[in-house]
Amino acid sequence: MSELLKQPPYAMRDDELFLREMNALVEHHRRGCTDYGRIIDHDTSYTTIEDIPFLHVGLFKRLRLETKFGGMKKLRLLKSSSTTGDGPSMVQLDESSSKLQEESTTAILQSFLGNKKRPLLIVDGAKSLRSRGELSARLAAALTLKPLASDLFFLLKDPEDPASLDWKVVEKVAADHDEFLVYGFTWILWLAWAAAKIPSDIKAALRGKRIHFVHSGGWKKLESIRVDRRKFDGALMHNLHVESKVVDFYGLVEQVGVIYPMCEHGYRHAPAWAEVLARDPYSLKSLTGQTGQLQLLNLLSMGAPCHSVLTEDLGVIEPGSCPCGRLGTRFHLQGRVPKSEIRGCANV
């Protein structure tokens, strides 16, 4: 277990320890994963975080990369959805990594939502939970909130139809609780809840309730209908308790366990056990204050070499401290690399 995972997520990080543990993880995967060993075919110790080698995110659509080590217990195969002919990304989950990943997401979410357990309403269907040996990235994102949930409710009768939301479930939860969580993919949450014609009796039941909406998955499907963050948040927060909030987080199926919620000042933050770099798409030079291609690193991936991934997302690393008080690298997410694949799991 990483020593860094034992501290609060946004405390001051020991960069030397992070680099040492990343080096150990590179060697672990080099020795345990045949394909990764062919790519990183030399035994070395990297002297800066920027030197840590990465795999391009597209490689996970073409190879099922798996690191084998003694006593590893395999769990489900995590799969992104696929909107093109390239197929989905495939990430093998193992028991050891999954425990670390759950600890990670719980600590990160508690920083934004508190540690009180509340009912969790998921704007999706439960069908994927019954898939033998596999778990969709969409549902995996929803289940990151499970450690904060006292009860779990799935709201869509048909997971492909946002209009199938069962408002009777919402009404029952609202009748029994003054506070609860609602999670949905960004575009599904908009269509199913924010833009929906909510029955008048349900509106009355929700009035004054303290609801924390959590969503992920990007904004691509909402751009064409001109829905921005202000409109999105305003539609969700109408007539709710003043302490209600909307939390938007970013993450990758290839780096499950580390998510990047947007803070109240509009920044995303890397926890102590992860790092975010922006690289020039041509020279691959690490950039600060300029738009670059995001590289995500974390210490949680033991069963597959997902510890350092070059994404197809663009962002800017912002220097200095954040007014929210969270330490560690902060960044703005800016969208996709031009002409890159629209990612089915995130719909961005």
C-alpha cells in the first residue's frame, strides 16, 4: 500500500516518495506484464516525475494488458463503451488494486461531499451489475459513490432511455430523507432530471431537500443544445436547500480509482497519490500555464500497467495555490485533442 494513501488527499505531498513509489511500480509492471516489458525494455530509475514513461490511452483498446504477480485475485474486466470501430478500452481489475482504488475515491469524494452516509440515487439501470465478469465504465463511475451510500436506488427502468426515470422511487426517498445523493452521467442527468417535466407532486416533495448531485462524463452531447454549466447547475438546484450542490468530476476508465472533482473555484486537483502533467502534443515537453495533452499518473494500479497514461484530453496546469485550500497540482480541463475519438465511456 502506498504510504501517500494514508494521508489526506490534498495535503502537502512528499515528491521524493511519490517518485520512488512510481519507479517501483514501473519495475513491477515491467517484470509482470510481458507486453509492457517489451515497451519498457530496460531496468532504470527515473530521476523526475516528468521522466516516468507513459502508455497512450489508445493502446488499451488494442491490447488487454495484464500484470501477473503471486497471489493476485482477478475481479471483473472493466470496459468502456465504444462509439467507433476501435472497440472499448479493457482494464483488468484485481482485488488488491480495487481496495486501494475504493479508498482513493472515498477519500477524494469525502473532501467534497463530507463523510455522512446518505441514500444514493443512480440515474441509470442496474442491468450492468448482472453482466458476468464485466462491468461497464458508466456504472463503475456511479459505484465510486457507494462507500458514501446508506442505500442504493437505480432510477432508470431502461438504461438507454432517460425518460424512463421512476419518479415514485424519488418520491419515496424524499419522503423518508431530507438529504441524499444523486449520480448520473452528465447528459443523462440533464435529460432525465434537469430538463425533465417533473410531476408537480414530486416537485413539492423535493422542495427544500438537501441534494448533492454528482455527475461525470463530459459535455459534448450538451454543446449542440447550448447547455452550459450555469444552466445545468441552475436547473438541478431549483427550489432545493441552499446547502445543496452540484459536483462535476473527471476520470478515466484506464485510471479507475482517481477522480478529479471541480472545486468551488473551478479547478481540478490531483490527490497526493496521483499527478497530472500537460505535454506539448508535438515535443511532449511538460508544460505549465499552457494547453497540453494530459498525462495522468497514480500509485494504485497493480494488476495492469495503467499507472501512467497519456490521454487524448487537453488541459492547462495552473501554477500557484488554490483559494479552496487544496494542495497538489491543479488544472483546467479543456476538451479533446482535435480529431481524437469521441470516447463512448465519457461521451466527451
